Amino acid sequence: MTDKKIATQLVHTDYLAPPNFGGLNTGIHHASTVTFPSVAALRARDWRREDQYTYGLHGTPTTFTLENRIAEIEGGKHTVLAPSGLAAIMMVNLALLKQGDDLLLPDNVYNPSRDLSDGLLKNCGITTRYYDPMDAAAVAGMIQPNTKLVWIEAPGSVTMEVPDVPAIVAAAKAKGVLTAIDNTWAAGLLFRPFEHGIDIAMHALTKYPSGGSDVLMGSVTTADLALHHRIKLMHGILGLGVGGDDAYLVLRGLATMQLRLRQTERNALAMANWLKARSEIAKVLHPAFYDCPGHAFWKRDFSGACGLFSVVFRADIPQTRIDAMIDSLKLFKIGFSWGGSCSLVMPYQLDGERTARPWTEQGGLIRFYVGLEDESDLIADVEQAFERLST
């Protein structure tokens, strides 16, 4: 069409950018509407296919690229993105469970997942029962005819127990039950879920893949196409779209993720070893330490550790002093989440929270995330804060 008026020119152009630009980074595609060259093309396209575009919610070149990158990293074949890790967990649960079904969760599960199960899923007529993550043999006995899904968290995101994943998977498979794992602590790199028989790997890309503490995103990866389609269908029903800008930021973070992960592992081990020698600390909960529950499973199944671990204080140190100690930290910031450059700390109170395996430690617990700062500065920061424990 020639001789377009200015109002039309502002909306339509005949210019097409040349293909094969050659930039190193994936381009950012902003799209809600996707156009079709003909009615026949419209009717022929299938939103389930990853080589076709139908609507921005179902995928753009940017989000498809990230999904395929995550699938490669996790060792799966298909990935669906979600606006957060919790949204990814919800997407899995609602895709695979219906009224009358039963769900098994580890007793040390990520607390928002517990809230989701005890709230929304309960209201949908789905029962949730909690198993001792350190008693894989008991899982087989807990599986009922209506049990459809077993979640695994390795390690527990606060108390750091590492379960025997292959044993739990074997118990579930023997009864025809699907398994899903929260693979966030391992950053998708330190534990290979599909090599251990896991059906679904959830990953909070908010953490290490982003690395900037400024993006919320989750992913769900599978090796089975039919299972992927069930999850992708729920993704569309719930409208869990991810924007191109956020997908780009995660894509950009992937190139340095392994380097950042290794550095935070080194820093965290230095901090954990220093804390283990302190008289104020009753126990260091780090999977790489021999006395952490499940250490043998970590050593067998994992290729390393991340920067996240917890400590338990002596029982005679009141929580008020622990809180004052946390408040006096300078470099460690108080905050949820982790996986970025800045070190974080968070206190937890677990009394009465567990049902299958009661928490018996008497001292206060705090979780450290050790970031990319110099380890000597971080240790000095905690050392000066410890002075508040005796005042």
C-alpha cells in the first residue's frame, strides 16, 4: 500500500529488518498479539508446538530460547516458564491433581508450598500429607491409591536435610506415582534430576540463573512430552505469562552462573567452617559437612554446594539476642530469596511447624546466604555482630 496517511504510517511500515543480525545476545521480543499471514495459517498453528507462534502468552523467540536453554541445563527436553518459583509449583500441582487426589510433601518443604497445599489445594478437595524426608522407606507405605504426586526438596531450603532421592523415586515409581523436585538449591547444575528418575524439575530462576536479585521467574522441566503438554495447558489456563525483558535478564545471567555458583560455594564453605568453630554455634547445617543429615546422599548425588546453609545457636542464647545480632550486621542484609551477589541472613522459628518429623533443636536458627563479597570481610562482619550475643 502506497501513499499512506501519517496516522497509518505511525502504525504500519513496509520496512523489514534484515535477518541474521549476528549479535551475541538473544533479542528481546515484546509481543502479546502474534499475527498470521493467512486464515489457513491461523487454523493450522498449534499453541503446544515450540516451533510455532500463536500468542505472546504461549511463547516468543525470547521465551522459547530461555525455555530450551533451561531444558538443556536441567538435562530434560521441555520447559515451561512461570512468573515465580511458587507459580511454577502451583502450575505443577494444578496440572496434575484434581478433587479427591492425594499429594505427598516432605516435612521440610519450602513454606509457601506448604501454605499453597494447606490452603488452595485443600479448598479444591486435594489432600496433602507430609513425610519425613530422611525416611525414604516410609514413603512407600504412605502411598495410597489416590496419591498422584510426590514432591522432593533436596536439600530442605531451611534445615538442609538431604533426602535419598533415588530411593524416594523408586518407591513412587513402584506405585505408578509421579515425582517432582525443587532443584533450586542445586541451581540446575549440581544435581541431575532426570538421571535419578525424577519426572518433573522445578527451578526458581529468581535465584542463581538471574543472579541480580531483580527478577522473579520459575521453570518446570520434563523429559516426557505428554507430561509437558499437561503442564503447558495449565500454564495457559492460569495465564502465567513471562515478559521478554525478564527472560532476557535470565538469559544474560546464564553465561556467568557457574562462575558465580562456584565462588559462593567457596565463600559459604569458608564461612561455615569458621562458624563451626565458634562457641556460640551448636550446629552448622551444611550438606557438605559430615554431620549434616543426609550428607552421604549429598556426597553421592551432588557435584557441589551453593552458598545457602543454616546454623543453630546454643540453646542458652535467647532469640532476642540473636535478633539483635542480625540487626547489627553491616554486609549481610535481612531478606528472603538468595542467589545474587549480596549476602543475606534470615531467622526462622520452626516450633510446631513440622508434623511428620518434629524439629527438636532448642536453639535459634538462622539461614545464611553467602554472596560474592570478600570472605574475610563477611567473616569480620559476623564476628563483630556476635558481640551482641553476650550483651
